[in-house]
Amino acid sequence: MRFDLRTLPTDVPLLHKVVQDMSAVLEEKDGEIERLKAQIEKLRRTQFGRRSEKTDPDQMDLWVEALEEDKAQAEAEREAAAPAPAGEKPARRPLPASLPRTETLHDIAPDDRCPCCAGPVRCIGEDVTEELDYVPARFQVIRHRRPKYACRSCDTVLQAPAPVLPIARGRASAGFLAQILAAKYCRHMPLYRQAEMYAAEGLEIERSTLADWVARAALLLTPLVERLKASVFASPVLHTDDTVVPVLYPGSGKTKTGRLWVYLRDGRPWGDDRPPAAVYFYSPTRQGKEPRQHLRDFQGHLHADGFSGYDALYADGRIQEVSCWAHARRKFFDVHEATKAPLAAEALRRIAELYTVEQDISGKPPDERRSVRQARAAPLLADFKAWLDEQIGRLPPRGELAKAMAYARKRWDGLTRYVEDGRLSIDNNAAERAMRTPVLGRRNWLFAGSDKGGERAAIIYSVVETCRLNGIDPLAWLRDVLARLPTHDADRLDDLLPGAWAPASP
């Protein structure tokens, strides 16, 4: 259940109804989490193995993990709709006394006087807020001390403002949140494994707590990712690809197939001075409606594979198809690996000549790239097309080599469009490289716990991959940006995007 927090009703009874509905969602999630926990314990007792149609207990942990993140997101939305009364503090276990403490003093100026009567003030106590921080290889606790001062004349109390934390009333610092996100989405470590790792270091953190922090961090990053999307789709040239994301299907113990889509801008091969960037989307299905929705405001050239769902995008000419020579080559390569067919080897040789041209013009301005391609690649392509037309009629139509040739001929206009525009690439490898991190993650955690988990992954992968494209350590970026976002000017979010980001001064 989602609510637009910007258009909440002002009518008090209606607002109460909204909060009650959100509470019902949380209660439903609680029941589902408890049911799944019981099922996990049963699976562990009976020692289910990794067999077809049976669920690994470790993977059931991921399902619970995603539900707990969903619960945390609903809780955060409810809190935004109806903030807790001032002074109300959630019950929680104290942080271990064995952890080292680093104190930060938030104080008023020593010569401050009472604003009411200008009289002198005296210290009457202090409030202490503790947040859990993570420094590589060790934990520490940051103590925020805020002494209180009272006016000797009128008893007015003065105190420095409380620090603004990444998660309101949360215990995790920006550094620890960054560590959790980087471990899950860069190093592919699920939260239950992280909890086990932290426990081995002497710190017991419930997986549900980690899930709460992940969900709230994703919400914090969402406005920034929206700005990233606007920047990417304003480009005249995009690369896109998608990959399978197995998602647990509630109630069946099996998985369904979701998709993760990427749209990438990278003009470095033709000297574009805009920083590269990538944005991801999750969808529960792979249909043409998904890219049509993602690209509804885009106009330009799209590097893509031969997925038929893209065809409607090209119908009105608003988007120009640019096909991928790496895909075409792969089909000939597979035939050659299996049969050592001389015709497949000849096709590979001809394609290699096209790539030799590209090596010579990498990083050159668009006009120079187009000129070189017209002079060197265009004749090679004309000869290649004539050779394909001659050979394809001599082969059995159902053979794999004939199918490889037919694929190239069917996509010929898209395969040769790059020769006409120096901003275009010969292949779509940029998008395929952007899918490596999610694919590696999929191999480790096998599937996502829910559709919402897929949406959260898309948010985090968007900033992580954009950092990677710009040569930025995602952990360093997350540590800095998560600390700055709660107080950052909403009109200057672009300053925090990886391509424009500069670390805050110490």
C-alpha cells in the first residue's frame, strides 16, 4: 500500500483512517513474517536440500528479509503521515558497553546569555544520543553530547540542536548504513549473513533491524535516483539491457520470474563531457509495456537487443533502433565453437575487421568517427551484406548457421546505423557490463524476496553502478551522501549525483 505523502488529507478523521489502514498493513506483514520464520525452522529441522521444487532454508531467510524491509517501508510512510509525539522514544536494547565511544560535543557558545533576559546561564545537565557507526574492521559508538544550560535569572534552558541523523531516531550512522548497503548490493551478502558476521564481532543485531535500515536508506535515496533518471533520459543516446531476477512467489515455496532493466548513458567513446550514468528498473514481467513506460519521455537512439517488446518504440520514429554487433557475432561464434564451420569463421573474420576500425577511433569526436566509418567500415559492411545474401541461399534454412545469417540480415538496418552517427557504438556491451553486478548478486543470493525487494535493488544498483562508471568507491559515496541528504537543499540534489559529487569538507 502506497500513499503520496505530499497530498495527505487535512481532515483529521480521514487522516486517522489513513494511519489505521497503514497499521493494518504492518500487522499483516508481522503475521506473514512469523509464519515464514516457523516454516524456516521446520525446513532446517528436516534438512531440505537444494532440489527442484524445494526451497533452501537460507533462501527462505531472504523472503523474510524482504518482508521485513516492506514492513519498515510501510512504517516509515506511516511515521511521515503521523509523526510520533515529541519525547516519545522506542524501547531498545542499549548498545554494548564494550564498544569504543567517540564523543561529539554539540554546545552553545560559552558566553551565550539567556535570550529572554540576557542573564548568565549555568549547565544543569545534558542529553546524550548514541548512534551505531561502522568503521572498516571495527565498530565504534559516536556519542553526541549536548549540554543543557539554564539562565540564572529566569531558568530558561539553552541547548545546541540535536544532530540530524540519516534515519530519524535511528541507531545506525551514515557510515554503517553505507556498509550494509555496499555489503548487500556490491559484495552480494544477504542481511542474514551480515547479521551472522556482526554477531561474530560481538554485536548482536537482528536481521529485522538491518532490513528496517535498508528500506529506510532506499527511501532516503529515492529522490536522488529520480534526479538521476531525469538526467539519463535527457541524453540523445542510450544503451539498454535486461536480465532475469527470480523472485519468491508467496504461498507456493517456488519462484516467479521478474526482470531488472538498465538504461545507461556513456558518451566517453565519442568525447562527451557529461558523466556516465545508469538507472535500473524492476518489473514483475518482461513485456513491451515496461520499456514503453520507462522510455515515455525519451527521444533519440537506443542501443538494444532484438527483444520484440522494443519494436513498438521504433514505430513513430521518435526512437531509432541501434542493433548490437556483439549479439550478431555471438551467434556465429556459437556455431563455430560447435562445428568449426569455415563460413562461421569467415563471418567472424569480417566482424573483427569492423571492430578494428572502432579501436582506431575510440575517444575521437563524433564527426571524425563518422568520417572514418564512412571511409573504412561502410565498404566492409557492403561486402559483408553481399556475402551474406550469397551464402544464406545455399544453406539449409533450419541450420544454426543459416539462422545466424538470417538474424544479421533481419537486423541489418539497425546493425549499420552506427556508421551514420559518430555518437553511436558498434555494440551494446556498455549495457551488458552494467548488468554484471546484478548477475553476480543473483548467483549469490539466487533470488529476490519480493517485488518490493526488486524495486529497492533497482534504487541501490542505480547509484552503485553510476559510482562505478565514474571511478568512485560506492562505499565512500554512500557514507558521505547518506549523511548529507537529510539536511541537503532539495533544489540542489544534482550536486550529490556521482558525476558531480565532491566529498563534504571534514
